[in-house]
Amino acid sequence: MPQNIPIVENILNANDRLAEENFTRIESAGVFSINLMASPGAGKTSLIEQTLPLLKDKLRVAVIDGDIATSIDADRAAKAGAQAAIQINTGGDCHLDAVMLRGALEKLEMDQFDLLIVENVGNLVCPASFKLGTHKSILIASVPEGDDKPYKYPGMYRGVDALVINKIDLLPYVPFRMDYFERGVQVLNPNVKTFPLSCRTGEGLDVWVEWLIQSVMRNP
Ligand SMILES: Nc1nc2c(ncn2[C@@H]2O[C@H](COP(=O)(O)OP(=O)(O)O)[C@@H](O)[C@H]2O)c(=O)[nH]1
Ligand SMILES: [Mg+2]
């Protein structure tokens, strides 16, 4: 067996243990948490920007933004109404991991919030392997990325609890066979909850926001 395989397994096991600790920390503060993953440009920050105003006066939201560089996304989240917005710069890493999330959680007074939204680094491969300790993993696919992505990135589609299909306003303009896309998803993740929506027009956002609110309410 090549020597690097046990080393990679050890790293992932250590990450899983820390993710458990993060989960306990989030859970014991009564916060519901989501890990938003997607390729760059799919609309992670846009979804946060469109969601926050609809949660105003209903939920207190903290956003943790992961990026290779800059604090552009955390600034956008703060402007959109997040009660707290923290940027993690990964310094080149293509994903967040549980250690990075722990560092960000330490900066938050967790009992001040109802919902924690983590925006992962834009990438359709690596974030799937690194648990963070959030309640739900959510993938955002977007129409212009193409309808073949479930077939090409099965690891990402297999592991998520919910799937947002963003930019449906572009369906008339770009080739995207929704039935082909959905067949690919169905094989990998038959019970995944799906939210087709547009951050541009607002279509479908109400269903997504209602699901978020219900998820927070169900969280003890
Ligand atoms: N047409 C269209 N454009 C969108 C939609 N959502 C986001 N965008 C655009 O897609 C680009 C990337 O969005 P952003 O939220 O920064 O993506 P992120 O890299 O995943 O955080 C921006 O130019 C957005 O304005 C949508 O629903 N429809
Ligand atoms: Mg972003």
C-alpha cells in the first residue's frame, strides 16, 4: 500500500474528531448550522445576501466565510445584515477544515445566534472530504455550470443533505437539461432535498427560507 494513504486517513480522522467538538460547541449553544459548498461563482454569497433580509427580525445569524484570500464575502454578508461576519483566509487551501472553523467559532459568542451559515471555499472536490461539524451540508449547483456536474463530481453530490439549484433565471438561455441533471442526482443521493431558485429574480427563495426557519425551529 502506498505510504501516503495511511497519512491521509490520519489527517481525515483527526479532522473528524475536531468536527465532533465543533458540533458539540454549536449544538450546546442551541444554534443550527449549515455548511454551504459550491464551485466558485455558483452563488454562495449571493444566496447568503438574499437570505439574510428575509430572516430579519426572525433569526439572529452569524456568517463564517472561507476564502483563499480577501474579506470580500464577509463584508457582503455584514452589509446584508448578518449579526456577525467572520472571514477565514485559508492561505491557499482549497477547503475549510475543522481546525479553521474552530478558530472562527472561538471569536463568536455562540449563544447570541440562532443560525450559523458557513460559506466554504469555492471548490467541487475537496470540501466534501473535510467535515466541519455543522448540522447540514448544502451544495449549490448553478445552471450555467452545466447539467453534467453530478456525474463528474459524485463525491460532492453524494454527501449533502440539501441541494440548491441556483440561477434558474438562466434556464431559457443556456443548455441545461433539468431531467438529466436530476437523474444524476437521484442515483447518488435519492433523498436529497432540492431547492430550485434564482438569487437574481427571487423565485424559489421563499421555499428555501421556510426550510431554514423550520430547521432552526426543530433544533432543540
Ligand atoms: N443570473 C444570475 N446570476 C447570479 C445568480 N446568483 C448569483 N449570480 C451571479 O453569479 C456571480 C457569482 O456569485 P457569488 O454569490 O459571488 O458566487 P460564489 O463565488 O459562489 O460566492 C455574481 O456575478 C452574481 O451576481 C442568479 O440566481 N442568477
Ligand atoms: Mg462567495
